[in-house]
Amino acid sequence: MEFKFITQSRYWLYFKNISDIKKQFIKFVLIGSTAVLADLSVYYILLNLFPEKIIRVNNEVYAKAISFVCGMAVTYTFNKYWTWKIKTRSNVRVIKFVVLYGTSMLINVGVNSALIAYLHKTPFYNDIPFKYLIAFIGATGISSIMNFAGQKFWVFKS
């Protein structure tokens, strides 16, 4: 098998010929998946490390907030250079990103907490396993849509 096969495969040609926004979305999803793995790993570790309540607040709020910031760092770094191909430094861009992700974090933590509460309090869902994972996925999905639009049309707008 030669290297030419990889560069000339139909998948590579398909990726090469799709629109810029589709390429950006694919890259965003790949980077987002990596960020979600970082987020989920930190979330899991902190849920098992923190006591049940910290200063009268459930530990999942703190764990989710800290894990979200870890995912945010991965997202900013890789999206800036690979998805949006920005080479210049800009404090305004960093501030916009922090505002976007700060808002997204509040929504993410709120949705996560609401879903956990709903899954625990609704009798129909009492026996369902992985309530925290379900809440994590729901919160991540909602904030991901907001983050792509915010990065594309506001933070990294060309």
C-alpha cells in the first residue's frame, strides 16, 4: 500500500471538496469530542474526590464547573489554530471567548443540575442507570450548539 492511496482516497477527496462551514463543523466536532473527554474525565475524578457537599452546595456543581473550564481550555487552543486558522494574538478574542464560554458554562451547569434533579425526582426514571452521564450529555449537547455559533459568528469571525 502506498501513501498515494491515503491522499487520493475518496474520503480525503470528499473532505477536500466540501464547503468551509462543513469542514469547520467537522473539525469543531472532533475537537469538541476531545474537549468533552477532558471534561468528562475531570468531572468523574472530581465527583469521586470531593465530599458530597461543599459549603452547602452539592459537589456536582463544583465538579461540573471545574471540568467545564478544563474542556474550555482544550477547545480554545485547538479551535483557534485548526478550525478557525487564527495565528494572531488578540486579547479581545480571548475576552469574547471567555464571555461566550462563561455564559455557556452557566447554561451547562444549570442544565446538568436540572437534569440530575429531574432524573432523581421523577419516579419513572428511578431505575435508570447512569443518571449523571445522561445529564452530562444533555448539558453538553445544548452548550455545544451555542458554542459553535458563538465561535463562528462572534469570537473567531473573519
